[in-house]
Amino acid sequence: MPKQRRLEPLAPWVELSTTAADYKKADPALLATMLGQLHLIRAFEETVLELAGEGLVHGPAHSSIGQEGGAVGSIVGLRSTDAINGSHRGHHQFLAKAINHVSGGSLDLGALVTGDIQTVLQRTLAEILGLAQGYCRGRGGSMHLQWFEAGALGTNAIVGGGVPLGAGNAWSQKHAGTTDVTVSYFGDGATNIGSVLETMNLAAAWKLPLTFFIENNLYAVSTRVDEVTGEPRLSSRGQGFGIPSWRVDGMDPLAVHLAMDAAAQRMRSGDGPAVVEVEVYRFFHQNGPYPGSAFGYRSKEEEAEWKKRDPLDRVAREMIALGQLDEAGVGSIRSQAQAAMTDAVQQLIEADPDRPGKRRIMPDLWPDTDFVNVGVRGDTSELNDARTLEPLEYTGELEKRKFVDAVAAVMDRRMEQDDRIIVLGEDVHRLNGGTNGATKGLAKKFEGRVLGTPISENAFAGLGGGMALDGRYRPVIEFMYPDFMWVAADQVFNQIGKARHMFGGANPVPLVLRTKIAMGSGYGSQHLMDPAGIFATSPGWRIVAPSTAADYVGLMNAALLLEDPVLVIEHVDLYADQGELPAGDLDYILPFGKAALRREGEDVTIISYLSMVKHVLEAVEQTGFDADVIDLRWLDRASIDWETIGESIMKTNSVLIVEQGARGTSYGAWLADEIQRRYFDWLDQPVERVTGEEASPSISKVLERAAIARTEEVVAGLEQIARGMGADSRGTEAD
């Protein structure tokens, strides 16, 4: 019979509850502040539901009524410089952090609502109503609440989506030498989300000061927790990663405070993350002013039992028992909170002159519709003082250097000059520069700033996003292959790409994402895509695609100055190319949004990027076609060089767009559409395109070649242009 030995987890897992002695020991000022915050948040949420019932809240109203104890108990002891982020049900967390910030963490129950608190209530309500005076200028609404000054990093409509961002903020706090902490709030459903579990692993490995705060309200929309997991005690998740965990009654704010205080002590001392699970109960349905029993998924009896445990009543009872308060005092607190909300509503809502007995939002308070696209990206003013250099016009001394060596060299130079730059990705710190040598020498030279990550794109992409939003560091993330972006699609597109605009348009997101196209290398369908088309049709991203080493230097330098997320696309076919660079100069940027005219001609405008520029020039040479060859360099719609493109089209009257990858994710598709809208009157024939096939490249060398475009396909594209012109492939007049 084999021997068996019971294994013990590395980290403790405890359940914490309070006794009467704990309340007696608690500072009366702490209990008073908690009770005041609870009532302010409750009155706020009741007002939101009232307005939602009148149809004045556009979109969801995810009430936190019943769950306030978890937010207040965990936040009341935090500093303004500590940070939180949360989920779609996050009004209570945001308000607790904002009120704590403006009040200095102490409330006077006799004069509960100061001018600053009134402003917080009104601006938060305005944001939920979508008004210009809201914290995100009306763009965030109920689910995207952010106020950096108070340490509120942003609530999030994607389940679990904010957790990796919280880890990035915690990384910045730790490496900036502070003892600040971050608390990431999420619900029971998110404990089964990959990004949350990936982030737990990463935070534990790197000892980040991050609390994974689980608000377990027992239900998703209507599905019970015990229906979807074999372990409904959700704080158990921490055990798999060696993270100390606390399980607490979330209807008891003092118990939550004591657990959070223990977790914060651990984090502030540098011992790494914590998990705190609070069991709470939302008194209403997932969204709106009706109880869950109205929809049949829980009973009125269950709801009544939980309401007996209302956190507002719990704190008030304990304070009354201790002689710190009486029933009249409780009534006064509630009246003050309700009056504050009445005043906030009066500043935003008026009688509707067209509907007797109805109310409307004051028309002058809506955002101007001209604001709709402001802040999708920044204005690039950060590039104004940078030194520009156009390699095509440079006449000074040149030096030869491999493309991939230029990649490593410019990053070395920038990291030497700017200690905010952090490189992270899989294997970037080993193998003498990652899998292709693109980070050669950096790990040894810049200790602690080249981070080899777990294989968890969601976690480390989101961590980089959190670092960028924090602003103290400038992350450079490497995706070993572009296809891996689909693993991290939420963080790349929903979070990083949308963050600036979604939260009001003012906060920068300085992040660089490097990746390489490897078509022709035999890595098959899941490693070889061209990501340009996907990113070009997703908001917020800038895209650069260098075809020469000299351009790479200038484009990477620009990317590291921009206050927007920038995708830098490389191609393995270029890595071994010997290019000429300005000798000893790694400090210039390319002119912003300027394409390179690699060849001038009269018959056709050929537009391409990356390694396909070489194939285009070869095809033009082979066919004798008299072509303008435009190397885009800047690919996103906000940066593309329409001036150069337009001048060429108005001269040649025909266009061929050339790219290597699959048709389905084609960059040229949107570009062709835009060209035909802008320059239809100058086109003598439809825009032609050279792409790969519909299929992504296969492992078979023969099938891989058949799936992608190279010189031969460009030749065929030029011949199609010639047929459309009624001319031969050299552009001469037909017989």
C-alpha cells in the first residue's frame, strides 16, 4: 500500500468574524465614519434606482444596495494614495474611496455632508446620468467610474477585466518605493475568469501589493454560485497560488475592516498579495429597482433573511448598544444623506415642460456632441520638441547594421536615457535577447527592468496597461507572435485601447506593444498572422510598421514618446537585413504621420508596409511598371499620410494595395474603402489589392507559400492593373 501524507497549503486561509468585544474596542470615530458612509451610499443608490424607474438613467443601474458593507469596511482604512478598481457594480466602492479622499477619512455625523462631499455625490450622479460634469465627462456612466486624484482607477464592465490593470498599478507602487497598495474588487463570477487567475499567479510570483477582493453576492444574474463551481468558498482560489486569504461576513463592516487591515499590513511590508472574500447580498435584481424574487430565481423568504443583516442596521445597533448613538441620531444621519441627494438631483433634473408630472435632465448639462471622438487618442503634442530625421533625406555619415540589432540598440539607448521604460514578455530576459535577439543585452544592463513573464498574455498585457495608466512607468510589452493577442483580446482592445476615451479623454495610456510577423517561417496557423487590420479597426491604438532599420529607430523612438498605446509591428524577414543608419545616432524620431515614397512613377500608386515593400520594388523592377511606391510606416487612421497618398492618386489615377497576410483580417480592406470614399473622382478603376489567401498559413512549406503574398503575387496584381488601364504590364499604350 503506498504511503500518503497530507499536504498543507503554503499560505493560511482563515474565516474572520467579530464579537461584541471587537466593537467595544473599535475607535468610535471609525464606527461613525463607516455609518456615515453607509448612509450616504445607500441614499445615493436609492436615488439612482428612483431615476432609473423614471427612465432618466440611460443604460443599466447596477445597484449596490445591501453590499455597501464590503466597500466601506475595506476602504475606510485606506490612504488617498492607495488605489482601487472595480467591476460594473461599483458605485459603492467609488463613493467610499471618493468620500474617504475628500473627508480625510473622518466624518462628523452631526454635519455629515460637507461641500466637498456634496460635490462628490453630484458629480458621481451626473456621470451615471451621462452628463458633462461627471468624472468621466459623461462617457463612463454607471459602469466606468474613474477619479485618479482619489485613487479610483476605474470600474469596469468586463467581468474580471480590471484585475490585471490593478496588478499593473500595484507593480508601479512597489517599484516606485512606496508602501501604497491596490485593491481590485470583483464578483463571484470573476473568480472563474482566466485573467483573474492568471493575475493571482503573477501577483504572487512578483509579490505585488494587490488585494483580490471578492464580493460574493451568491448570484451572477440569476445563477447561484454553487451551480457553477465545486468550491463555493471563493477565497479558496488563493490557496492555489500561495496567497493568504480571508473569508468574512460582508454584512459586518467592522469584520471587513479588520480583515482588510490585516491584508494591508502584509502588503505594505512587502510580503505580497492577499485575497479577501466577503459574503454579501444585493437586495435588488442584477439591474433595476426590482428584487430578485420578482424574476423567480430566489425566494422572498431568502431576501427577508438577508435584509435582517443589513450592514447599516448592524453598525447602528452596535453603536447604540455602546451608547455612542441613539435612534434619533440614526434618523438624522439618514435625513442628511437623503437631503444631500435631493439637492444633487435638483441641480441636474427639472420638470419636463412637454410632459406634465414628468421630469427630465436639464438640457444644458449634456455633453456637446462635438465631444464624441475627442480623446480616442491624444493630440501628439508630446512630439513637438523631439528631433525629427527623415532617413530618405539624410546626407550625413551612415553605418550598416542588421535590422534586429537596431531593434535591440534603440531600446538599449532609450532605457539608458529614460529609467521609466520597463520591458516585459515571455523569455525577453533570457536566450541572449529573447527568441530573436530583439532584447539582446538589456536584462544584464537594466536589472529589474526586463521582466520575464509567465505564459499569461491576459495578465501581463493588463499589468502593462495598469502601469501605463498609473503613469510612473512606460511599459514595452512583447507578444512573441501576433496571434497571441487573441488570448489577451479583452486587455488589448476593451481595456488598453478604450481606456483614454472611455474615462473622459484626458488620461494618457503610454504603452508600446511589440510583435513580429513570421510568415514563411513554418510556424503555422496560430503564429503567423498580420495584426495590422485588426488593430486599425479597433479604437485607441496607433500602429507603426517599419521596413528598414533606420525607420525602426525613428518609429520606436516616436512610439516611446507618444502618450497613446502604440503597436510596433516587426517582420522576421527583415531581421537579418543589413540596413544603413545615421552613424552613431539613435535619438531621432521619424516625422509624425509621414509615409516614405520609395519610388516615383506615373502609372500606379502602390501602397504597402513592412517586408512587402521589398517585394513591391522587386515586382516593379521585374515588370517595368512606372509606379509610385508608398511605404506607409504609420498605419492607424489617425496617423496615416493622406497627403502623400492623395497627391500620388491624383497623379496616377490607379491604386494597388499590397500586404502579405490573410484576406479575412486584411489591413488593405479598410484602406481601400477609405481611398475610394476620399478619391473616387480621381480613380480610373477600382482599387486593386494583393493579399494572402483566405486561409491562414499552414505548416506545409508548399501550402504556407500558397497562403501568403510575395513578389509573384505583386506581379500578378500589377498585371491586373494593366488590364484595367488597357495597357500592358509596363504601362505602355496598348495596340
